[in-house]
Amino acid sequence: MLPSFFDSVVALIVKTSTDLPPDVRAAMKHARDTEEDGTRARQALNIISQNIDQAAEVEGAICQDTGMPTFEVKTPVGVNQILLKKQIKEAIAEATKRGKLRPNSVDSLTGENSGNNLGPGTPVIHFEQWERDDIEVKLLLKGGGCENMNAQYSLPAELPHLGRADRTLEGVRKCILHAVWNAQGKGCAPGAIGVCIGGDRTSGYAEAKQQLFRSLDDVNPDARLADLEAEIMRTVNTLGVGTMGFGGRVSLIGCKVGAQNRLPASFFVSVAYDCWAYRRLGVTLDGTTGAIKEWIYRDPSVPTTPMMDQAGFKRTGREVVLRAPIDEATIRSLKVGDVVMVSGPAYTGRDAVHHHLASHAPPVDLHGGVIYHCGPVVAKQADGSWKVTAAGPTTSIREEPYQADIIGKYGIRVVMGKGGMGAKTLAGLKQHGAVYLNAIGGAAQFYARCIDRVDGVSLLEFGTPEAMWHLQLREFPAIVTMDAHGNSLHKDLEQESAGHLAELAEAKF
């Protein structure tokens, strides 16, 4: 029996969800300082920096999508791993109850949310024995937006803009570049990637995710892989994808590569893409009590250096104020690149809501309204009211099959999310007089402070993340990236970055 193990794991979960480790902070500071003042990328990184500080200050979730908890546990021989697994699950449920994790475990057949982040396959726990007396527990929280941008290549392959990728380190290099380019802003760039060369389809992905447990400033012990990592970091940031896919000088903050043996017939390159909210921490525990002996990746005795000297959204005086409900003329006056401040009522809507609205009337009047692609972390107060504690945008492209039809059917004027949307939505915006606003992915604490109150909730039977929350916004900043005239910043930058990708096709290895 390890009397302190449960409390130690709860502390690990809370700290991982709310406070980025020093190596990630340093990388994000460097990214911000690399971008020029006044650019979209710098503006986005300023918001991200404020969000990181705010999350640590209030011990709130850095991003509302607290992801799939993945534990790597090393134990001495003889430790009861069945008991540890039970206590890890109890710690997950407790952290969810405290609002440090969003309920994310959903039945794949019924769509029902368990409400406590427990269920078949949730959380992911990997055990390994070692010849030490203490216990090591590492945790990775990887959200759905970046998880959806994972990629696996079977070589040889023809890659868009890069040509043939052979079964060589050169072919691997091309796969990594393509994965970063393909993610654009949908994975909340600038991201970090773990890569596995070889293995089978299952073990390759597992090893790629395992690479994300490395520190950003370490050096690969394999000189060949160290050279590959360095080459990627020298060149990948010339793609111009930039923060949130807005363009800029920093698209990636880290690249870590491992290798496994493979079958002669197979050559897989697996890429695990993580977002800027790169949440991984670990602890070393006393093998007899389970108490924390030391933290991995961070030293609690060293004070955390704030990302920014001051909080608050830096105004330029050129921001456009939008107050819902919004008329068509106002919407058609907007153009790509405009920064807007949205106030008034808005309604969250993710996958379940959009599927519902495709065949059912909305529970509220959406004419002239704002739909926010967001699955917030929401806490019920003692008086029965609700409070949003984390509220960043989710990846919008998942709603592409529904969005244009819903805009036209219900008179929606503003859609907010991250990562942009496709051709069908772009045509719908032009036809019906609506715009797409890109909020900053992961900035859950920053945007929670732009929500004055929750006026109600509809479709709560879909679960907390998927329900339609009725929000009152106050000066909620976002950027017009798809306007009512057929223009899309996402399409333009994808094409521009494709040209830069082609420039990197020349062999390096």
C-alpha cells in the first residue's frame, strides 16, 4: 500500500493541466520574440503568453481540451500495478471533479460522455518495471485538435510538393516536413512533434508519442537522428505556416525522432503532432509511500518567470467592434485580416450540435447570431448558476459538412473557431453574408475572461463539451480569416507555404 500515491498523482494531473514546464515556456518565449511587432503571429503569441501566465496564476486549465491522459509508469519489481492503475483512475476522476480536466471520455457507439474521464481505454496507462526502488510517473495531456493532425506514412510514397520519399533518412525528412505543413493552424501551431521511424502501424504511433516525453533541449543519443532533428529545426520554420497558421517565422518548437526495427515489407514513418500547449510533466515517487521526491522537467524551488510583464489585449485602435445580433451590411464590410472585438450573446456548438442542427430546429434564435466552436470547461456554482473556467476554440474543419447549410438555414452571421474551414463553408459565407473568425487555439483562460456570464444551456444531454452553452461575450478578440467576399487567409497561406515546402524538396541526406 502506498498511502500518498493517489494524492501525488492528483498533484501531477493538476500541475500538468495548468502550468507549462520551463522548456516549453522558454521555447514559446523565443517564438514570441522572433515574430515582429504588429504581425498576426506576434499578436497571437501575445495572447498565448498571457494565457499561460493566467492559467498558472489561477491553477486553471491552460486549454479547455485537456486531451487524452497518457501515463508512463515505471515501478520496482513486486509493486502491485493493479492497485496503482486503480488509484490513477481515481485520481483522474478527482481532477475532473475539481475542474482541472474536462470530461472527455465518450462512448464511441452511443456518444454518451462518462462525465469523469473514465471508460474503456481512458485513461491510457503504460507500465514498465525497472531495477530501482522508486516509482516514476510521467503524464502527457494531448488534445484532440493536435491528435487529429497525427500522420503516418508508408514509404516509398509520393508527397505533394516534395516528390518521392524513399526508404531513407531523406525520405523521413520529407515526411516530417509534409506533416508540419499539412497541419497548418489546425493543430495549434507552433507545435512539437514526436517521430518514429519503423515499427508497425501500432508500435510506430506509440513510439512517436513516447518521443514527446523528451525535453525540448535534449540531444538525441543517436548521432544520425540528432542530425535529422537539427536539420528539421533549421529548415521547417521557413515554411511560413506560423502561429495558428497565420503566417510567421515559427511553425515548430521541437522535433524528436526515435527508431524501431521493422518488417522488410514495411517502412512506416509515424508523426505525433502536439500543440503549443505542450503539457507533459512527471514525478519521481518514494517506492514505499508514493510521496513526491522530485519533479521531472521542472524544479519547484525555482520561481516561474512570467511570460509577459503585463496582461490585457493590446489595442491598436483599428479593431472593429461587433455586437450581436449583427446585420448583413456590417458583416459584408469586414475583410480578411480585420481584428474584431465581439460582444453580446453567443452560442457554443461542436460536432453534436452541428449534427443536431442539420435536421432539427435550434433551441434558440440564431438569426444574426454568433456560433462559437468551443467545448468549454464549465463549473456549476452553489446557487445553481454556471461559470466558464476555460473556453478556447476547437478545430473548425470537423464542422465543414454542416456549416454552410446551417448558416443559410438559420441566418447565422459569425462563426468562430480555429484552423479555418473549407470551400463549402467559404461559398456559404459569401452567399449568405457571414464571416469566419479565428480565435487563438488553446487560449482557454484568456477567453474565459472575455465571457461575462452563462445565460443558460441547451442540449446538455450531449455532455458538457458538446452542449450548446448560452454565453454573454465582452470584447472577445478574433481575426477575420474568411470573409463574405470569398477570401480565405487559410487558403492563401496554405498555397504560399506549399511553395516554400517545394523549395525544401532538394535532398539533404
